[in-house]
Amino acid sequence: MKELQLKYGCNPNQKPSRIYMEEGELPIEVLNGRPGYINFLDALNSWQLVKELKEATGLPAAASFKHVSPAGAAVGLPLSDTLKKIYFVDDLKIELSPIACAYARARGADRMSSYGDFVALSDTCDAATATLLKREVSDGVIAPDFTEEALEILRAKRKGTYNVIKIDPTYKPAPIEHKQVFGITFEQGRNEVKLDDPKLFENIPTKSKNFTDEAKRDLIISLITLKYTQSNSVCYVKDGQAIGIGAGQQSRIHCTRLAGNKADIWWLRQHPKVMNLPFVPGIRRADRDNTIDIYISEDHDDVLADGAWQQFFTEKPEVFTMEEKKEWIAKNTKVALGSDAFFPFGDNIERAHKSGVEYVAQAGGSVRDDHVIDTCDKYGITMAFTGVRLFHH
């Protein structure tokens, strides 16, 4: 198949619409549903991300995409009991495979942003992963293959319209890529930089020179995630998964704050007060996610006021105070932070430190590199200048 007609483009008024190959056959097969233009943008960008994560780490990888940027990305490390609970998979009676763990992590880190996601899996989608997908509001999934049991589960989702795309894992695109803007064609070489190259972490200008093996793995995950995130972007990673992604901001400090706030929310969800919230039976998953998000925020009265809390809880929870939140956030450590370009000032490091960042990888090259280095040294942070910019548009 050389082309596939689509219902419309980015918006319903943008017709006609299609994907096609100028040479050869399309490397994808639609096994179910009718994916749209944005679905394919998400699918093909996210597939590249998980393919690179698998190649770099040797572990199964998953990504949760929305509007052509990742809401989450992770490798398939086992889940602790705490993570199982905050990702809402603790009630499952089946054993979670590594690829299922990868998706639980990718989806669970920022559940608000992942609502209605498009999913990419580096490995064959099995029944365990399909079971997780079945429970979530999601637009579709792309993977190199699907077991028969997984396909049966996914074809029953969303009244039979769930989008399932199989991609040829051996497909390699041409080295030169093109895109059109306002009728003008742009041409560039594909970004084939290898982000697992050990040399990327050799230029360490900070006093602290220690990158643990886990820190290097997490920094690699961060950089590969950023390679497929709309710029400007930064990514916080811990224990093999992105915990906060700041995408598409004109100001880098706004990226760092946005992603840091997401990382803080991920960590705060593990506080006993949040984990033990007394939800009413049968509350919908999306309502539970939103209620937790509000409860953690300074708008907590929206779900705790009299006449409001009864909609969500069997009994009124105590307020999660600012002092309690600060004390809990201070316990988060060993977080890695990547940036798709240099940090222009030390304020980015100041904000990152508040969210437990101990390791940083960024391009370097700012006229204020000295200020950024001094701020790292102030907190004992190890930072590498990679010399690699990762803008993505």
C-alpha cells in the first residue's frame, strides 16, 4: 500500500487528507479503527522515541503522546507496590509483563496530560498491555506486532473503533526529510544523533563528577524523550521513566517550572494522605485523576468544601497543607534532568533542585555557563555539557 486516505487533516475543514510514500510501500498496517492525521503524527513520532529507547537501554519502552509531544515515556522496569497503586493497576490479578510495566509508567506519570493519548510500544503488545489500554481513555496504539489475545481485547475497545497500527520495525526512512510551510518546501538531514554515546557525558564542568549507571540511563531517557518533544523542552526522569515534561514553551525557565511542577505532583501522589483518599465507590478514573490533581493544588477547597467533597469522598479528607507538601517534596532525590538546549541562567538549576534533581545533561554554550555551573556546585549537582542541541518542530 503506497497511500492511505484520511478523513481530514488537523481540523475537519482541512480536506483532502492522506499519508503516502513517494517511493516504496507504507511501513504501517491499520489492524483496527480509522486513525486520523494527528493520530499518525503522534504514532510515527512516538514510535521513533520508543524504538530509540529500546536500542539505547535494551529494555522494552512505551510512550504516551498527545498533540505530537510525549506526556510520558518509560522503560519496562518492575513496578513497586506504591507505583502500582498510584498508577491504578494494583487491582489487576494478572502479572504485568515488562512492556505492560513500561506503559503503566508512561501513562501513569502525568495522567492528566495522558488522557486521550496515542500509545507507542517498542515490543509486541501482549494481553497484559492490552488490558491496561482497555481501561484507559486512549485514541490508539502503534507497535511492531500484537498477540491474537491482545488484538481481541483492543478490537472490543471504544465500540470497535479503537485505532490499532502495526509498524514494520525494520523500516528505515530516507536520510533527507522534507516538509512544506506556506507552499514552500523545507529540506534537512534527519536527526540521527545517538544519545547513548558515552562521550556525551564526558564533559563535566561541575565540581561533582559522579554519574551513577542509573543516572546515565535516566539522562539518556530524558534526552531521547526531548528529541521528540516540541521545543523548548526539558524532561525530569527518575527510575527509568519521565516524571515531568515541559514542552513547547518560548521561555526555558517556564519549561523547567512546568516540568518541575509535574514532577512534584507525581511525587506528591505517593504521599500517604493522597494514596489513602477515601473515594466513593465507582468513581470514574478521569474524575479520580482530576480530584487528586485539585486536592494536591492550592485549589483544594474545590473538592473539600461542604457540598463538594461528598461527590468524591465517603468522608471529608484533611487538607494537604503547604508545609506537608514542602516536607514531602524535599524527600525526592536522585532525579535526572535533560534540556533540549543550553540553560541560559542558573534559575533553571535553582528550580530543578527543588524537585530533587542531582544530575543534569544539557548542550552548554550559554554566555552565562559560569553562572549555571556555580549554581550546580552550590547544590552538589553533577552536570554534563553534551554539545548536542535537540530542537524539534
